[in-house]
Amino acid sequence: DGKIYDAYVIYPKNHTSEANFVEYFVYQVMPDILENKCGYKLCIYGRDIYPGEDAASAIEKRMQKSRRLIILLTHQLINSKEDAYDQHIALYNALIQNHTKVILLEMETIGTYGKLQESLRFIIKQQGTIKWKEEHTVHPQSPNSKFWKQVRYHMPLTRRSS
């Protein structure tokens, strides 16, 4: 299908104390579970987009080469205005062009979704979110936890070589 990645990961990129766990999750936990244990290939900004590349076009190209978009919902992502470019492109591709399936991971309790942009609320209404619960932080590396099973359910089938 011409795709290189199974999923492009969108997450808040500011360095605040709450972002420390999110960055640990994005750079350590997700690759460990989804790439090493489940055989997926993720595209993560800051790891797979290189310094000196035009960020906007690189983000767009990587998303077009991804089968899914994984958006980590946090208060920071919702309230942040300056980092929203990849989120806007992702939602445009998912909703307007209808190319890419979105997987929403609710990393902290968002409460009411009223502050979310309308496109995100639409996706939540259609398919809901997968909620990260605090107890997962005890054993985040178990691919058989309910959380990771739900994530894998929404991911494309892996083509493992036998």
C-alpha cells in the first residue's frame, strides 16, 4: 500500500513536568511494546524526523506514509496552540481526505470534551478513546494489558515474517 509506518504518533512536545511521563511513554514505552514486542513500525517526531528537515513537509510526508494516527490526548495538547500543526494536518487527513484511521489515547482524564476542537470531538463521538489508567504505570511494559490489547485492536494487521 506504499506505507512505511503502521502509525504516526502525535503528542505534546513542551517540556513540563507532566510532559516528562508523556515523553517517556512516547520514546520508551510505545516503541518497546508496539515495535519490539508486537512488530509495528511507529513514526515519532523527534526520533524519525531529522534536524534540518523542513518540519512541516516532513510531518505531512510521514503522515501520508502511515496507516494510523495515534494522538495522545493530554491537557497540554488540548490547550497548546503552537504545537498544533501536526494535529491539524492529521485531523484534516483523517476527516476530510478520509485516508487515515485515528487512535485516541487519553493519557490523563480530560473530563468534558468541550475544550477540544470540533474534529476531535467528532472522532471521540464516533469511536471513543482508549484511556490510560494510573495502574498501567506499574507495569506499562506488558503488551497483554487491557490498554495495549485495545491499542493493538485498532492497529493494522502486522505482517510478521514467518
